[in-house]
Amino acid sequence: LKLGADLILGGQDICYKNGPMFSPDHYERFIKPSLLAIAEMCHQYDVPYLRHNDGNITAIEKPFLLESGIDGWHAIEPCAGMDICYFKDKYGDKITLAGNIDCGGALESGTPAEIRHEVREKIKHCAPGGGYIIASSNSIHSAIPGRNYQIMRDAIEEFGHYPIDL
């Protein structure tokens, strides 16, 4: 932060595909205070804190997204039942959402048409009004063919210009 970072992307996963790794009470007691401390330090330098977390956050949705001080959430895994359109509709004016292009589905084994469709639909629903960073639902891992990554990038370039009119 002192050297001039533009953004901090931090975190380890705190959820499995079916829910948090611990009870909501333990989230409140042990995890949320540390997230608040990290976010507050970032904010002292006017730097946003984007938090990575895979899995299903439903049981801790509101405290994680609205009470932990984070500015954004990355991953938003479709295979964990996380529907970015739901989160955009409910929280999109309060937090930045990043990800949700399925790195275990379309990016790994989808056709070019499927990849383009997924990118277009995510941009169409999540980009208007801002607050969306298009990215994979986790990472660009070794099982994703280079051509599929390039198809995603080309689709972002084609569909991802403001004003969004899809």
C-alpha cells in the first residue's frame, strides 16, 4: 500500500461449494473482524480491497458482502450455485462483483459459441451501471485451452464497451 498499489486482491477460500467452512457465528467472531481490519487499512490509502472467495456464501451473504468492509468479491462460482445476476440485482449498487465466467465449464470445455454466449450474457446483465469486472470464476488454470481463453478475451473486447447495448 505504501508503494502505491492500485488495488489489493486478497483472500483464501472460506466456503465450500455447499456453504461456509464454519458456522455463521464463527464467521462473525473470527473472520469478519480480520476482513474489516484489512479493508480499513486499504481504505486508509484510498485503495479498494477485492476479496477472493470460492464456494457458496449464501449462509453468510449479507455479513460477507455488506458488513466486512470489502469493496468487491471475486470468483462467484457458478458450480457452487452462485448466480451473479442475483448478486448484481441485490447488491450491485453496494459492491463490485468480479468473475463468474465458468472456468470449470465453458472456459474448460465449451464451444466457441458457448464461451461467447456466457461472456455476452454476463456483460449484458452485470455491466450496466458499472460495478462489474469480467473474469473467470476462479482462475485461468492449466485445463483451459489457450484458444478458449482467447475466445473469452475476444468476446470481452467485442461486447464489453460502454455504453452497454446488448
